[in-house]
Amino acid sequence: MENLIGLLVLAPLLGAGVLLCGGRRLDRSGPWLGTLLAAVSFALGVVLFADMLGKGGEERALDVTVFQWVPVGGFRADVGFHLDQLSMTFVLLITGVGSLIHLYSVGYMAHDERKRRFFGYLNLFLAAMLLLVLADNYLLLYVGWEGVGLASYLLIGFWQHKPSAATAAKKAFLVNRVGDMGLSIAIMLLFTTFGTFAFDPVLTRATDAGEGKLTAVALMLLLAACGKSAQVPLQSWLGDAMEGPTPVSALIHAATMVTAGVYLITRSGAVFDAAPDAQTAVVTVGAVTLLFGAIVGCAKDDIKKALAGSTMSQIGYMILAAGLGPIGYVFAIMHLVTHGFFKAGLFLGAGSVMHGMNDEVDMRRYGGLRTYMPVTFVTFGLGYLAIIGFPGLSGFFSKDKIIEAAFAKGGTEGWILGGAALLGAAITAYYMTRVMLLTFFGEKRWQPDAEGEMPHPHESPRTMTVPMIVLAFGSVFAGGLFSINDTFLKWLEPVTGHEEGHSPVSALTVTAATMVVLVIGVAIAWAQYGRRPVPVTAPRGSLLTRAARRDLLQDDFNHVVLVRGGEHLTRSLVYVDHSLVDGVVNGTAASVGGLSGRMRKLQNGYARSYAVSMFGGAAVLIAATLLMRAV
Amino acid sequence: MNPVNYLYLAALLFTIGAAGVLIRRNAIVIFMCVELMLNACNLAFVTFARLHGNLDGQIIAFFTMVVAAAEVVVGLAIIVTIFRSRHSASVDDAGLLKL
Amino acid sequence: MSHAASVHSLWTMSADAPQKIPAPHIEYAQLSPTLIVLGAAVLGILVEAFLPRRTRHPVQLLLTCVALAAAFAAVVALAAGGYGTGKAHAAAMGAVAVDGPALFLQGTILLVSLVAVFTFAERRLDPAAHGRPVDSFAAQGAAVPGGRAEQDAVRAGFTTTEVFPLLLFAVGGMLVFPAADDLLTLFVALEVFSLPLYVLCALARRKRLLSQESAVKYFLLGAFSSAFLLFGVALLYGYAGTVTYSGIADVVNGNVRMLDPALAATTGNDALLLIGGALVLMGLLFKVGAVPFHMWTPDVYQGAPTPVTGFMAAATKVAGFGALLRLLYVVLPGLRWDWRPVMWGVAIVTMLVGAIVAVTQTDVKRLLAYSSIAHAGFILAGVVATSPDGVSSVLFYLGAYSFVTLGAFSVVTLVRDAGGEATHLSKWAGLGRRSPLTAATFAVFLLAFAGIPLTSGFAGKFAVFKAAAQGGAGPLVIVGVVSSAIAAFFYVRVIVLMFFSEPKEDGPTVAVPSPLTSSAIAIGVAVTLALGVAPQYFLDLAGRAGVFVR
Amino acid sequence: MAFPLLTLTAAIPAVGAVATAAVPAGRRTAAKWLALAFSLATLALAAVQLVRFDPGGTSQASSSGGAKGPFQLTESHAWIADFGVRYELGVDGIAVVLIALAALLIPFIMLAGWHDADPLETRSSRWRPTQGFFALILMVEAMVVISFEATDVFLFYIFFEAMLIPMYFLIGGFGDGAAEHGEAGAAAQRSYAAVKFLLYNLVGGLIMLAAVIGLYAVTADQLGTGTFSLQEIVQARAAGKLDIATTTERALFLGFFFAFAVKAPLWPLHTWLPNAMGEATAPVAVLITAVVDKVGTFAMLRFCLQLFPEASKWATPVIVVLSLISILYGALLAVGQRDIKRLVAYASISHFGFIVLGIFAMTSQGQSGATLYMVNHGVSTAALMLVAGFLISRRGSRLIADYGGVQKVAPVLAGTFLVGGLATLSLPGLAPFVSEFLVLVGTFSRYPVAGGIATLGIVLAALYVLVLYQRTMTGPVKEEVRGMPDLRARELAVVAPLIALLLFLGVYPKPVTEILDPAVRHTMSQVHQADPKPDVNDVEAAK
């Protein structure tokens, strides 16, 4: 079994290698090869899963060290894997959703001449992501962490000829790098504190270290999570990342990669549990982001950006849950999984819509598509119901638990967090309804595209609809399945631990409140977009709307402070380098030259003045000699 | 008379010669000033020989004279050559080589 | 008047018994190098007088070469005979020392002169005048430049073969100069090698005005400085009552009791000693081109015929520093604490001024002149080390430096345009493109000047700085390093010009020399590299030659 | 006498240089192949060194006196006794790896610069730039190799300095044809760059010369005879026979360090590098930064730390600050560059900051990381710079703004460029990551603040690499770029092995670290430094 873990990672890696180096020969077969290898990976995951189910709860973890990676003095980093229930969950999600999206991409990218490379990148992503969740130490996790960042960079910028895509890719990588900096500092802190950064020794002995150190580690890990999971303040890249092809948005920027932050926090639970201050920071980030993302999601007219706001917001929920400690870890992961299903489904639906609408992304130019794309409409609709938490569907179960747990945090903090989560649920209902209404209902507001061609919406090919249908099943049933008998809780508990929260409000009250806010949200959206016609160009809107359209001005802040400031800094440094650092040297050279020029004048060609110099020299010589004697 | 006074005279002559080198423009005059300096040296040698009571100084004075004579030969030759090509014996006119 | 009476009695005594003057005991064998050279010089004069004009050049060349080689063989024989070490002593009644430093320097001077003779004899660089090959020297030195006499002389194919005997005389003086063991010999030797040099400077074939001007300047300033030197000798004589080095040293060290208390006014008078010493020093510093007595150097180096410049720059420096070393190490060691600070100052100023002023030079020969000034400063740093290591390092440096200099000036003779040698730096632009080999050779010399490792310049510089550092002159080493850095700048500038600048349309051509100049340059390069890569043998030689006889 | 393997490794390229230079003007191609053959022979010898080197063993008895030390394959002969100089060669783990790196890169450099020195027109029969170019490269290789091998300070110094000369001609004599101001302007800029290179390094070297002389004076004073033998000095100090006064030791250390800091280069002595790398052809730029500059950082480890351990510790705070400035300053300036090659140069300055930081962090991770960094930086910069050179040779411009959309027309070129760039920004999975992380960890465990600040460098690295890639490779295809050919077979043969090596060393650096580790431990013990202990120190035991 142990060897299969390595194969799990190796299969997509091999695919990436072959596809990227293979040359034109693989242009035709490449997509299918990539999909096949993703499926192989998934199959291996299932085998391992079956094997794991056959063992008792505590013995399920598998450890395997493949080889010594960097053995230097007291520093040892190995390439080793740790497969337990938590990673298993991720493996299945990643390979499962990943395979589906590979399949979807076969149709979606059919007409792209560089699709071979696209699948290579997708496989690369799968490999890196698997490495991330399977690593048995932080440094190897870091490799996967940056690896997914690279894949994300490559895929966001896949259509490189579009400057906006290239810029978005760069931005994503850079913002992620800031987070990565946090992760690497965290690893260094762990190393100096524990002398190692393997999960097992660190996590089992976490409490032996001082709280201050642990808080520092935890905060750095949080920074990393913020970068990867697009949490405030490092969330700005996610919206732009929608420049990438839609399957990418579905896989990387909705279902899997962006949830890596949640994985990191959950994985490092022992560290966070021993650093309450850091936990407070985590929940704050989560709460702020869930509202931030939701508000942004309300204002966007670009369907993918609206969904991206939603992703941010939903991950905010997860982070919030993870920050709650043992009462929340399981629910964070559960929401992560269900979110993986419905958000991927929603994105694939959006992709399907765009596919039929000549790549139009502005929802104000959609409308009334339900009859033209029935499968898309139904699967998207199920995803919609799941995300807003319609009773019985996946999102209902997972989100409800998080809101409950937030209240259970207790004290003022609990009320604030719970309130925020509830408010978030209302806004979610609002913006998702808005998306739904704008896209599938109302009159047609189709516009000709850049070439003046009117769109002819049509249902997508089978390769695209099948994954959507599968994901829709997940969106509908996953939550329910997980919640029956607390299956998911029992599955994960041996890894993450679990405590029952003691909520000041009963579970039933919370559910009721959730239902109420849901209805309110939907109702407002209906009032705004369902009952009256929607203008094709967006109205100016309130101050808040305008701010939300601009990602609550965060980008502007970044632009003014970081980009402009950075430009000024580099420009002035270039000047300093040229004039000051170089200037000192050149100045010295110039002054030697000047001195030389002046001394040269003494050599005026007159023999008599030479004689004067000699005479003076002799006088000085004599005087100096006498003086030496005198002293 | 105290022989030391001859030394003072020698120093004076030497200084006059040196000053002449520095002041005068004509190469011949300068050269004569150098000769004056050499002769000042001779005077000093002779005086010292007298003071020390040995002959070395006096012998040296003869050597000096010979050397000075040789110097005159070479010096005058050079000065005359440059005078013929420049029609001037002023050292200040010979200023092509400079800087 | 007791002492007046005693002086009188001296006179009367010698008048009474003139036949009793003992014949001086002269060790002819030990002086043979000098005697050979001077004898050959006299022969050379006879050749001038009696042989037909056509045959003079080859005969003179042969005579000179043979004489120099024979003299060198004599030096080697003396050294092999142990005169450099165990049998070292003052020959010729104490007038000339035969010891390690003397033999080493004489050997160096002879070798350098021999190579210099090759450049003197070069007759292929200038286009032949009226079908006859010409060398670098005026057809008729006495003729007015551009005048009728000159034209006639050129047409008649005159060449100034007198340069060879002149060179030999100068070499003879130079051989004695560092070996001189009393101040009178020092002075005479100085004049013997200076006077021919004055004449040689005036004998350029091209640019005769510059040549004559340089001669006048050199002569006047040289005479001026030798007057100072002579006055210094007089004062030292007054101080010690003798002009032999050992005698003066004895008095300085207090080994001689005052013969007559009445002489105390002069004998042992430290003011006389100090002033006299300073003046003699000044005369020697003038010859080696140390600041502030350096100002003749650039003008004379530029104006003199280039072979003469090369000879002068190499050999004079060797002879001058040899004499300086002997004076400081034999006569004045007891005064070390008086002259060392002064020499420190001179060394520092010399290094810095030489390096700094060179930065803005535009003429190759002037550039090399300032470079030689800077190098004089480096050598002075070794001189002030006041240790046997210091002596041997200076000896080594002189040997290394003289060949580099000679080689460099030889290359300068090759680069020519219509007006003769093209010494202006701008004309050297792109030389590396036109004549890579010539430029590369010059670059090797420049790098050696700059003290880049694997050249003799580096080994020499390292040796003197090492001696200086060990002798407690750390600051001198620092200044030396700083001025090396400045100096590197202008050496590099020339290399840049040669290799990285585009050649000019009307740029100079590189003349193809005869084997004479070629071998001079080749020897320069070979010695430069040999002394850079494997200096140990020569360091040993210099080390064994590091002790002066008293 | 043992087989003089080390001498031979240095002699082969030297002989090759002479042989190549002697090839007649008309036989350019023959000269190239000859040079390549010699460089490959050197590579083979370097490989033999690697094989013969025993990472675990301390030393065979050296022929001089059987002194045990960290050096192997030693050779020792009398050379200049008067200066206390011996011809002493020996390699430790660090040297043997760096020799291998140099020997490995040179053939690629030659291949990459295959046509860089072809004369535009046949001027005179004596003008043989091609022969010169390849001969000079071999000459540099010989000198670099012997610098790595020398265990005599003076011997090292000589080649450390002498190597400037061929480098100088390589920089000044050969350009990449990309000129903003026409051919004459390019020549002027190039010679300016060459002069600047030479003068900076010469001044550094001269200051070191003063220190070398000082070292001699000290040893001669105390040991009776002066010596430059690294081992002799180290052993004498250990035995208490040589006691260098504190101020003297510091002064000597500074003299040495200054030269190495110029060569490395460290802020603020770095300004020669952008000029030199910008004006030189790409292969020569690689030669500068990937091969020659490594001698500087290598010498810090071998000479500064081992000769002057106390002074090294004394100077550490300042050097750490300087290297931090280098890291950030180099990165920020790289962001601000408009010229591709200058950008890579500033990136290198940033990386050299990391290397120096690692060396002076005085932890085994830091020093191992730094030594590994030297190797990795060599390979990664070679990859990036050579591809950049191929790019520049196609368009005839170094300005970033002159490119755009290259990815579309030359995907392989763009792809390899990206891999080179990713290696430069230390992406995990590629070689530089391992070393950079080791440096950071090593620094962090002793100087947490410095380690934290240095981490900012990785963000900035991402910035300059990605901005460069974005501006040149992505976006709409520019008119001038259209029709640009993709990598040719020769070029791919240069880049592909380098990339493979980057991947291999990123995934499995153990073979290299195993050789480096004992040498680093030895150095650490010389400086009397031990790694800081972790707070929770029995973790491994508990595990």
C-alpha cells in the first residue's frame, strides 16, 4: 500500500512531464492521456481509501519515507508521505474533482491549439496538490504549496497573449509569494524551536514549546493560508485569477488549491490550539473575509468574478471554523468538501454558459438561458441551492454546523462570529440568487461580441455535461451522507480531534435563523432582479456598490501603496545606485583625475621652475633631516 | 683669520650660484652659475682640508676642476647646438616639452 | 696657529720626499668589468677616428656587444670567485667596493645595456634615406635641424656611430657608481655616466628640437644637482675628515676619537653631517627621479631618442639606486633615525605624485616617465626597510623593472607614422586590432608595470612591500597599494585604447623591426614572465648579494 | 610522487588556451572544436577528482610533511622560498564540487557562445577573435580551477588576480551586438564596463595584497620563517605558536574580505557587475557570475573564516547587514531594470547576498546552504542568462521593452526561459530552492530578524522574474518579434542539460551535500562555532 502513495503523486507528475516535453506528437492524444492519468490517480486513491476503511480508526495512517532529500548537519528534510484520514479526504476530492474537470476540459479546450500544454499544467497541478496534502513534513508541504502556486500561475496565464491574463497570473503568484514567505518563516521557526519540521514530532510535542513561539508560528502559518486561500488581506488575486480558463477556476480557484489554507490550519491544529491569540486572528480573518467576499460577490457583473467572491466568502467560513479549534476542524473540512462539489459545479456551469455565449462573462448580457441550456440550468441550479444552504442539500449541513460552532465559541466573540456567519449566509443567498436570476431568468439581453456576432446559446457537449451532472450529485447528497450518523465526524476525529461546542443558542434556533436570513436574502434579490428588467449596462450604484465592484478598494490601495510606492522605490534606488554608490567611486576617480590635471600644470616646461622645485626640495630635505634630529 | 669664515664664503658663493640658476634665463649664464657653485664646493673642500690637516680636500678640488671642465665641454656643445637651431640661448624659450 | 703649522708641515713633508708616494695598489682583475667597458669605449673612439664610415656601424656594434658581454662574463667570474660574498672587500685603495650588491648591480647594468645596444643599433624602422638604412640618431648631431648641413649629411648617409662609445662610457660610469666606496669616486662616476647621457639625449634623428631641448634641460638640471651633491660631499668631508664610506661611517658611529679637540668645530659636527648627507641624498634622488627632484624625467624621457630613453630609464635607475643603497646602508646606518622619516616622506610623495600625474598623460613616453617615477617610489619603499631583505628586494626589483622598461620603450620605437614614432596616445587607438602581437607585448609590459601577478612586476612589488612591512613600514605599504591602484588605472587605459578602441584611419603603422629590436623585446618579455612565474632563483641571487662590504 | 591530478586539471585548459590561440586565422571552426575538446577533457578530470575524492576521509598524508588536514589529493612543491610560498594544492569537499561546477559550465558556455566571436568581416589575416575568445575562456577556466585548488594563500592570490586579465579581454573584446547607441557607442560602453570590472577587482586585489604582505610579516615575525600555507598557519594557531594580535587579525581579515566582497560582489562594491554582465556577451556574463565570482565567496569560506576565525566573528554583524542590503537592494534594482542582462546581474547580486549571508551566519545549515547555493546559482544563472542571450541574439536588443509575445512564436525558448526564471526565484523542486532555504534556516536560527528580512528577498525575486517574463514573453506578439525562430538544436543542447541538472539537484541534492557536509563541518570547527540548539531539544529522541 505504501508504494501506491508515491504512485499517486507520480502518475500526474509523469503526465505533466510527458505532455510538456513531448512535443507536437502528443497534441491530439495529450488531453486524453492527461485525463487518463488523473483518473489513474483517482483510482489509486480509491484503492487506498478502501484499504484504509478496512482498518481501525487509529491505525489508518500510513507513513512512508521515500528518500532523504536534504541531509545537512542537524538539518534533515525527507521526501516522505503521511496518509491519514485528513489527507485521504483531500486525495479523493482532488483526484475526483480533478478527473472530472480534466474530462470537462477535453470538451472545453477542444479548439485550443495549445491544449496539450493545458493538460500538462493541469496534471502538474494535481501532482503538486497531492504532494501538498500527502507530505509528512512542512518543507515538503512547502514544495507542493509552491508547486500549486506555479501551476496556478501557468494556468491563469494560459492565454498569455491577453495582457490581462498575464498580469493576473503574475499577481496571483506574487501575492501567494507573500503568503509563502509566511510559511517559510514558520518552517524556520519550527526548526529553531524543535530542531525538525516533520509533522509528527512537531505536532505531538507542540505544547513543549513556549506559547510565544507557537503564536509566532501560527501567525506565520495564517499568513500563508491567507495567501493561498485568498483571505483578507491577501485576497486580491483571486478575482483577477478568473482570467484563466474556466475549468481552472473550477478546479484550482474553487475546489482545491484555494482550500489549502484550511488544510494547513487543520493539519497544524496542535500548534493553533496551543496559541489562542493566533486562533483569534484566524477567526477574525475568516469572519472578515466571509463578509468581504460576499459583499464583493454582490456587486460583480462578471459571472466568474461573482463566483470568485463567493469562493472567498465560503473559504472564509472554513477558516473561521478552523480557527475555532477542535470544535470546528471537522466542519471546516466538511464544508470544504461540499464546497468543492458545488462550487466546482457552479464554475463548470458558468463555463458552460460562457461556452455557449461566445465567452461573454457579463451577466447583464445573459438572461433567459434556462431553456437553451437545460442541463447546465439544472446542475447550476442544484449547485445554487446547495451553496445558499437550501435544506437537505450539501451546503445546508456543512454551513449550518459552522454557524453553530461559531456561536459555540462562547462569549461576545461567539455572538459576533455567529452573527457574522449568519449575515454572510444572508448575503450569500442574495448574491447567488442574483447570479441565478441574471443568467437563467428574465428576458434575453444578449449582445453581439467583439466580432459583431450574436451568440447562439446551446447546450455543451457530453464531455462537459457529464462532469457537471456528477458534481451536481455531489452538491445534493454529499452533505447529507456525511451527516448521517456523523459519518464524517467519526472519520476525521482520530486526526483532528473533536469537541462538542456548547452553544448559547440551540442548534434548532440556529437552523431556524439560517432559514430566515436565507429567505430574506433570496427575497431581496428577487425584488431587485426578478421582478423588474435588468439594465444591460450597470447603473452607477451606491458608494458601497461602487466600492464593492472595485473589490472594496483594496486593489486601489494596493496599487497606490505597493505598486506605485514600489515603483518609486525602485526608481529612486536605480538613481541611488547610479549616482550615489557608483557616484562615490566615479567621484573618487574624477577627483584623482582633477588632481592629476592640476599637478600636471606644475610641469610647465620651464627648466628654471624645475630647478626651483629641486632647490625647494633640497631645502625641505635638509630642514626635515634637521628637524628629525631636533625632535 | 678663522678658516671657518672661508666656509661661510663658500656657502655664500654656493647660494649665489644657486640663486643665479633660478633667476637667470640665459643658458650660458645659468651654466656659469653652476660653475660658481662647483667652485664654492672647491673652496669648501680646500678649507676643510686645511681644517682637518689632510690633503684629501685639495685633491678633490682638482678632480672637481677636471669634472667641471668636462662638463663645460659637453654643456657648451649642447647649448651651442640649441642656440643654432633656435637662435636663442634663453632656457625659457625651450618649452616644447611640458605637461 | 698650531694646526696651520701642522698643515704646513704636511706640505713640506711631501715636498721633501716626493719619491715616497706609494704607488696605489689596484686590483685590476677585480675591476675588470669597468676596465673592459671603458677600454672598449676608448677603442670605439679610435674606431670613429680611423675606420671608414661604412664599416663603423657593424664594427662599433660588434665591439660594444663583445665588450659588454666580456664585462658581464667578468662579473660572473668575480661572483663565482666568491667576491660577492666571502671575499668581498673594497678594492683600489678603498675607492671601489667589490661585493654582492655591486656585482649584482653591475651584472644587471651590463645585461640591460647589452639589450639596449640592440635597440641602439636598429636600422630598419625608419625608411631608408637615400638608399642607406638609418637608425634613431641624427645624421650629424652638430648640424642645425633642417639646415643645409643636415640635409647634406643625410644625403651622404652619415650616421652617428659615436653613440656606441658614448653608451660604453656611460655604462662604465654606471658600473662604478653603485660600487663607489668613497664620495669622490661617487661624484666622478656620476659625471662619467651623466655627461655621455646628456649628449645622447640630443642626438635624435626625428623631432630634433625636442631632443635638443631635453638635452639642455637634462644637462642644466643635472649639473645643478651634481653641484648640490658635490657640496654635500664637501660638508661630509668637513664632518669626517675623509670621504671614504667606511671612514665616515666610523665617525658617525663614534668609533674614531677626535684627533684634535680644536677641530671639534667641524669634525663630528652633526649639522654638517645632516646637511651634507641630505645634499648627497638629493643628488642621488635626482638621478633616480624621486619627487620633488623628478621634474626633468618626463621632459627628458619624451625628448630623448627612444632607445636612449629606454637605456637611461633602465640603467640609470639601477645605478642610482645602487649608489643610494650603499650610501644609506654603509655611510648612514647610524643616522637611520634621521633619514628614515625623510625617506618615508620622499617615498610616499614619489609614489603618489608619479601615479596621480600619470593619469592624465597623453604621450606614451611621458606616461612611462611618470610610471618610472611611481616605480622609483615603490623601490624607495624597499630602500627604507633598512634590512638585508630590503636590499635584496630592491636589487630584485631593479633587475625586474629594468627589463620591463627597456622592453616597453623598445615597443614604443615600433609604432610609427610619417613623423617618426607616434607617441601620442590617441594614435595608439586600435593598435590591438592592427597588430595584435605588438599590442599584446606592450600589454604584458604594462601589466608588469601594474604589478599583475605572474609578471616580474608583481614579484618585485611583493618583495619590496614585504620587506617594507617587515621593516615596520606598514603605512608605506598601504600608500604603495593605493598608488598601485591609481597606477593600474592608466596602464589599463592604454590597454583599453589599444584593444577596445576602433583604429583610426590615419593611424600609425607598426614597423617590422630587425632581429635586433625583436630580440630586445623578446628578452624583455621572457625576463618579465620568467621573473614573474619562477622568481626564486633570482631572489636567491639577490638575497645572497644583499650584504654590503664596509 | 603521487599522480598530480590537481595540477593536471588546471594545466589542461591552460595548454588548451595556448593551443587554441595558435590555430591559424582561417581555421576558426577547428579552434572551436579544439577548445571544446580541451574543456571536455577538463571536465573529465574534474569528474575523476570527484570520484577519487573521499567525502568521509580527512586526508592522505600530504607529501610535505604528512600533516593531517581537510585537504585531499594534495600536492606540495617548493616554489618561491623567499616569499614563503609553496606550490600547494589540495581540495576539500567545497573545492571539488566547485571545480566540477566550473568544469561543467565551461563547455556549455563555449557551446552557447559558439558564434559570438565570429568576426564580422575578415580584417587582417592576423586578427583572430574567435581563437582569442575560446583561448581566453580556457585561460579563465585554468585560473579558476587553480584558485579553487590552491591551499597556499599566495598561490591563490596570484591566480585570483591574474584571472582578471583574460576576463577583462573577454568583457571588453566581445559584445552581443545589441547596441542602443550604435556600434561605436556599444564599444565605448563595453570598454567602460571592462575597465570598471578590472579596476574594481584590481583595487580589491591590491588591498588584499597589503593584507597578504601583512600576513607574511606576522608569520615571519612569530614563526621565524614566513609562510602562506593555509594548513601550516591554521595548525600553528591551533597549537598556540602563532598568536595574531586582535587588531592585526581584524585588519588582515578586512583586507582579505574586501577583495572577496568586490569579487562576490557585495553591496556597495557591486556596481561593476551590472555593467560587466550587461555589456559582455551572455556566455561571458555567465562566466563572470557563475564561475569567476564563485571564487570570491569560496575564498571567504576557505581563507577569511579559516585564517581569521576571531575577526570573522567580530565582523559578522556588519557583514550580515551588508548581505541583507545586497539581497533586498539587488532584488529591488532588478525590478527597476530595463535591460534584460542587467536585470539578471542585479538578481545575481541579490543571490550573492544570500551566499554571503549563509557563510557568515556561522551555522552548518547556512554554510552548507551557501556552498550549495554557489553550485545552484551557477547552474540557474547559466540557464537563465544563456537563454536570455539566445533571445537577445535574435532581436539584437537587450531592452525588455523591445520584446513581447515571444511565447507565441518561440514556445520552447520561452519555456526554458521561464524554467530558468523559476530557478532564479527559487521555486521548490528546482535546485536553488534547497540552498536558499538552507541559508535562510541557517541564518534564522542564529539571527531571526536577519533571517526574516532575507525572506523578503523571495517575494522580490518573484517580482522581478515574473515581470521580466511577462513583459518579454507574454502579451500580444510584437512586430519585430514575429518570425523569431525557436531554439535551435545547439541551443537546446546547451539549455536542456542545465535544466535537467536544476531539476535533479532540486529533487535529490544529497550526492552534493554529502560531499560538502564534512568540509563545512570542518570550517565550522575552525571558527569554533556550533549550531544553536533548538528550544525543544529532545524531539528527535522522542521520535
